[in-house]
Amino acid sequence: MFVFYASRVIEYIIWGLNYMRFKFKNILKQMSFNTFIPFFYPIMMLPLKGWRRKAIAMLDFRAGDRVIIPGVGSGYDLPHIPHGVSVDGVDISAVMLAIAKNKIRHNPQSITLHIMDAENLDFPPNTFDKAILDLFITCVHDPEKAFSEIVRVLKPNGEILIYDHLIRVPKWTAPFISGLDFVMKYNFCTVIRVFDDVIKDQPVTVVKEIRGDPFGFIKGFLLRKTA
């Protein structure tokens, strides 16, 4: 009996520490996305509407596919997903998810929204056929950890779309970039993350790359998880 209660206490302590870590590392992001960002986000996203649709069209959707969208926010990707596809949207902001929920209340598609840390997804391996990372990698606290989680829950040969303002730089600049990102990652967003660093050592291949805005600042990357 003592061992049982001791194990439960340890379990709750570990859960509490993990929850505190989730709250601490995301505190500025949650403050941003639960307060002023929802008011400015529609204006910020309006110029990218057509480019977002073009990027999502890179995915080869099939009836019965299950798609995960980490950082789903207020649901700007959802109208571009075809019928017959089920979606799991993940975000750390309850306010953004509430806006998304209001948008989909009359949507006949199967869409489930979760408040969850994308760096620790509560899904088993090989669950999803596709993943949409739309302006997500530059906002998440630890992009390498989050991307590894996406790869983990994706089925072999599954597709990953990254639509973001990621940069590609020579290796000699990497330490400088990493130093800046260490500071900026606690903010709600950063613009200095390196695409190749994010996908490094992961079982994925780059299938296609397109320009994601008129100036080439944002890019769309289509990747496939190797079998």
C-alpha cells in the first residue's frame, strides 16, 4: 500500500513539474496569443491568404486522411482542407482555440481541437497521414523537439508541409543565429530560425520548395517521412 501511494505522489510531482515547465517556457507566448495577438492576427494573415492556399495545395490529400495541425491558432488553415479528411488542431492558446471553435461550429468536417504542448504531443506514433506546420516552427519554443514530435506521430511516407519564414544560411553563421534565437524563442515569434537545423537528423526528405509570399520571405516546404 505504501509503495502504491508513494508511486502516485511521485507521478503527480512529475506531472506538476512538466506542467510548470510547459507554462514557464510558453508564458510570454500564451500571454501574447491570449491577449493582443487575436486582435491583430486577422490583419496580419490577410495578405498571406492566397499563398497559404497555394502551399496547402502541395499536399496530396486523400479521403480518410488524418491531419495534424500544431499551432492551429484561430483556424486559418481549416477552410483549405478538403472534405473527407479529419483534422486534429493543437495549440497552447485557449483564446485562439475558442476563435477556431466558433469558426468551425457549422463545418461538417471532422475537426477536433486540443490545448496541448506541441513539443509533447499526446498521440501515439504513426497516427497521422499529414501534418501542416503553418507559421509554427518560428513560434514554438523548441523547434527541433516539436518537429521530432511531428515526425514521431506521422505514418511512414506521410507528408509534412512547412509554411514559414525560415532561413537557410552557411554553417559558419549558425552559432550567431543560435545565440540570437536563444533569446528570441521566449517571445511570441522569431524570424531567424534555420530550416536545415530544424529537420536535421530526422527521417524526412524535402520533396518540393516554393516561394510563400511575393518577396520570398516566407517559403513552403513539402517533406515526406521516409519509410
